[in-house]
Amino acid sequence: MTRGDRGRGSAARSARRGSDRSGRPGRRWAAPGAEQAGPGGAGADTDPEAEAKAICLRLLARAPRTRAQLADALRRRGVPEETARAVLDRFAETGLIDDEAFADAWVSSRHLGRGLARRALAHELRHRGVAEETVRRAIDRLDPEREIATARELVARKLAATRGADPRVRARRAVGMLARKGYPAGLAFQLVREALEAEGIEADDLGPSGDP
């Protein structure tokens, strides 16, 4: 092999390194910082405020969010705190963020849809960053009589599903179900006892002992 042949072979090997076996261009080295991403994966020259707005709008398009949830999302994406606060303030002014409306809708839908009681609803709202005062106002709008009526409906369905089982087992399961939905133990046992007695089952000895 001549020196020219060796040179041509070296050039061919160098060219092949630029592609993988499938013929696609291979990964090339880039200068440090050339591909740095800003908030949300955008380029380094992206306007943080515009990116923050885009992030919030994408999240709100999927489902209602509290201000705290959006703030957490912006923080995770590296949006500067001052920029995030300004964007969230503007969204609140225009009504795109409204924790009061969020809390009211949450209480209504979760109570009607899943039968959750005040305690469980308040826990869920606090977990989503809703202020305590807003939580209390939303919970206070839930009619206590409607809450008890919902609990009775839940008990009726649970007992119907366990008909034929031992009364104490049925009672424990029904009480446990209400407890998981946030109803007080005293109210739960009262409603279960009333429902069993309506079936003609003596329920005086039913109590909170045993696992639900």
C-alpha cells in the first residue's frame, strides 16, 4: 500500500465516524454552553416571562390549577421567582387563576362525585396549596344536611353490597368506608346502626371494635 493509499483510507475512516451504521449523521461535539436550555427546555435566549406564561397556559389547558401548583411548576422549570410572581399576579388579575373558584368547584365535584366529607375535602385543598381561609369558606358552603344525606346514600350502597354477611362485618366495612371519606366516627356508627335496624337487624351491640 502506498503512502497515498494510506492517506485515502484514513480520510475514509474519518468520514465514516461522522455517521452511524444506519447512515445517519453521528453525534458531533458542541462547544460548552452552546445547547444550554432555559426554563421549560427553551434556548438560553428565551424570554423568561414569555416562557412562564406558556408553561402556565399549558397546565391550565389540561385542568384547573391553584396558584401554588403553578408556582411549584414554574420553580421546577427554573423560572426566576420574581418573574414567576409577576406572571402569576397577572394571571390572577385576569381571572385565569382563582383559588376561591377552584376551591368551590373542588368541594362541589368531589362531594357529589365521590361523597367526600368536609374533613377529606379540606385536606385535599390544603394539599393543593389553597390558603386556609379560602379552604374554610369553601367547606362552609357545603350544606351539613346534604353531607349527612350523602353519607346515608353511601351506607345504603355499602350494606346492599354486603347483604347476607355477618352484621358486625357489614357494619365495620360501612364505617370504614365512611371514615376513609372523612366522616366522623360517631356519625358513621349512628348512620350504619340506623340502616341495619331498618333492615330488622338488632344493632345495639355494634361498636367501633375490630378492623373495618
